[in-house]
Amino acid sequence: MRRDPLAAVVAPLPVVDVPELDGLPLGIGEDWQPYRLRLAGSHVLIAGATGSGKGSVLWSLLRSLAGGIRSGLVEVWAFDPKGGMELAAGVPLFTRFAYDDPHSMAGVLEEAVKRMRLRAARLRGVTRQHVPTTEDPLLVLVVDELAALTAYITDRKVRDRIKESLGLLLSQGRAVGVHVVAALQDPRKDVLPFRDLFPTRIGLRLTEPEQVDMVLGDAARDRGALCDRIPESMPGVGFVVLDGVREPVRVRFAYLTDDDIRQLGRDYRRLCDDTDQEVTP
């Protein structure tokens, strides 16, 4: 290549009324074409240092789902342990929004497990893969800082409740239309015990070479995922690794400003009464 196709910031991509869960457009690849991420049948892990662009991935994903959120085909439960600082701007898009209090977040995760189990019981013997409808929507759990739930909570009982729920959701949720999208900064094993349960892993800029394999899997850096060499001047650039695919894919995810996010919430807010939304501090 004579020049880097990912050098320029990527503007927000168009929103479609019915999201294509097999290929959600989130950014641009090195072939200059829109990069499409498969959410159906998967969970997504996003890891990167401060300022690496984790918000770009999260908001690009939510933007690609916005048409389904407005119609009721997709339901988003958002968790923001940092007091709501990152995700609060998108509150109109969320059915549930939990932040700050670990006890309440543990309770919301346990509710998600209950819904998953009820859906599994209803679909058992009928189909092996959930198909979302407005009566039975896709459930997407978005966690802004996973380590704050799995490692940094001092109350061991609450931490264990959260880990148990996440383990169940990650191991059993994909087939029944319950998906986890989680972001974190610290990729150490004690912080991230569930790495292998995420079929889709995204590594943004990382601070050390060893962290690349912690996030993306063994030998990912040797295969070209040089996350530690991404410059600070290129937030939103990262490498995507999929289970069963050897080669990492280099992508730049679209960047949404605060105004873009607020506009997204106004244009694609859920079709419900304002009192229908549950916000859990």
C-alpha cells in the first residue's frame, strides 16, 4: 500500500431500519469497504488502553442496531459501572440502564439470566437459533467497563453473583438471542476470566505486546495484530479476531461525537412510553 487507508477518521455510517445481524456496518477495513461485524450467534469483547477508541466501537454498534431498537426488534440493556459517564448520552436507546451500584447491576444481570432460561425453555425442541421479533426481541447487554464488574468490586458475594451470571450468559446466551458486548482496559487473566467465551474479540491500542495475546488469543500478535504499535493519534483503529479464523483484520471504527449520540437517541428512541424505561443507579 502506498498510503494507509485507515489514516482518516471514519464518519458515522448510515442507519438502516432493519439491522442485518449477520453483518453490522461499524467502520472501514483496509480494502476501503465498510467493515461488517457478525453479531448473530456471537459475543463481542473490546479491549484497549485509555483513549484507544472503545467508545467508537460501542457507539458504532449501537448506531448499527438503532433501527431495530426503534422498532422493538432489538432490546439493549446497558451497564456503565463508571457512574454512567460513557453511556448516559444514549439513555433513550436503552430498555434498562444500570450504573454505579454493584448490587443493582448484579440484580439486572440475574434478570437477564432468567429471561435467557425462559426463552431457552420455550425454544427447546422448536429451533436451535432464536429469530428476533418485536414480541421476542434480540437482547444485547452492553457493558462499558467489564473489569469494574469482575475484578474491582470489593464485596466478594456481589462479585461472585456477577461472575456467575456473566458466565451463564456467555456460555448459553448466543443460541437464544442474548448477546454480551463488553469493553475493558485491563486484559489480565484475573480481570478477564471469560476471554475464551467471546467468539469475536477486538483489540484496539494496547500498551504492551504481551497484552495482545491476552485479548485476542495465543500468537495473535505473531499473525499481525500489532495492537501495541497503534499510535495514540489513531483512536478507533484496531484488529478483529474471530474464532476459527487465523488472520486478524485491521479496521477503523466510525467516530460519533456527543452531538451525534444525542441525535441518535432522539431519532431512534424506543417506541414506548417514557415510564417504560428502567434506570437503575
